Amino acid sequence: MATYFGVVDYVILAVVLVASLAVGIASGWRRSTTTREFLTGGNNMNPAAVCLSLLGGVVSSISLQGNSTEMYLYGTQLWLNVLGCAWGSLVVIFLILPVVYPLNLVSVCEYLELRYQSPLLKKLGSLTLILNSFMYLGICLYAPSLAVSSVMGIPTTLSLIILGVICAIYISFGGVRAVVYTDVLQTLMMFIGVLVVVIKVTTDLGGLSQVWEIANQGERIQFL
């Protein structure tokens, strides 16, 4: 398998991975040993950092690789997802959070037990969440591992192990605080990288009007 990484690429990749580990370990030193602190970050993290972390969680490797392919094959109809996300966000902000947040719970599954007085329901909710996360996070890990193996010429399995171990280490050391502050670094890198690619490609093709014209000729401009 051909490799497309140069020295600069390897240096950047190494810096990002080491920085992720360093953030996780540093967060682990700062936190207390309580389970609540590990799972909630003490409820006193920087709001901007939390927002970037949530954004990075939504716009994952699946979105970067999947959405671009979706639009290339089927057009811009995907923009309608934004409407669903907007309404969903309003429901969470004005209906769910005012009820759940003041209860100071560690997870939503706790709410199920409080609301319906059923420990069994809480366990079933937890099991459902674990199964969902198991499948979703597996896909999230596979997507960047596939990309890394392609550009570095290493087996995908090895790429999976390397990325998985690094993530497991910093999460185990720092808990949700490590996740949030590592996500800040990774989210900024992700959006800066995408922005650079968009600017470069748009410039090479002759501007936004030319990009729009090419997409229109390929019948990819579909809003309704």
C-alpha cells in the first residue's frame, strides 16, 4: 500500500496524539478520586470548552467522511438535517434541561429510576445506552483508523489499536474533564483542517461561482 505522508504530516500527527495524552494525564492529576468528579468534571468546567466538546462529538469522523460522500452522491438535500437538529435542540433546551439539570444526576438513566421508581428500568436504560455507544463509537473509531491506515500504509487493525489505546488512556486518567479538553484541541484541528481544504479547493477551481456551477451541472444542488 502506497503511503502519502511526509515528514511534516508525521510530526503533526505525533504532536496531536501526544497532546491528547498529555491533556488526559494532566486532567487526571487535577481531579479528585470521586466517581461523580470523574463522570461530571465537578460541574465547573469552562462553558466554551464544553460547547466545543459537544460540537466535536456531533461532528465526528463519521460526519467528515460520510456527509461529504453523501452530498457528492446524492446532492445537498442533506441540509434538511439542520432543521431537525434545530428543533431537537430547542426541545432539549426548553423542555428537558430545565427538568433534568436541577436534579444533579450523573446520567439520564438515574432519572428513569427516580421518575418511575424502577431500578430495573434504570438498568435496562443503561444497557440500551451501552449497546448504542458500543456500536456508534466503534464506527467513530473505524473511520479515522481507516483514513490513517490509508495514508500511512499500515494495517487498519494496527491503526485501530493505536488510536483506541490512546483514547482509552486519556479517558481513564482524566474522565470527562479529559474528554472535554482533548475535544477542544481535536475540534479546533478538525475545523481548521476542513476550512483549509475548502479554501484551497475553491481557489484551485476558480472561486465559489465555479464550484457552484460544477455542482449544479452534476445535479447536486437540491434543496427541496
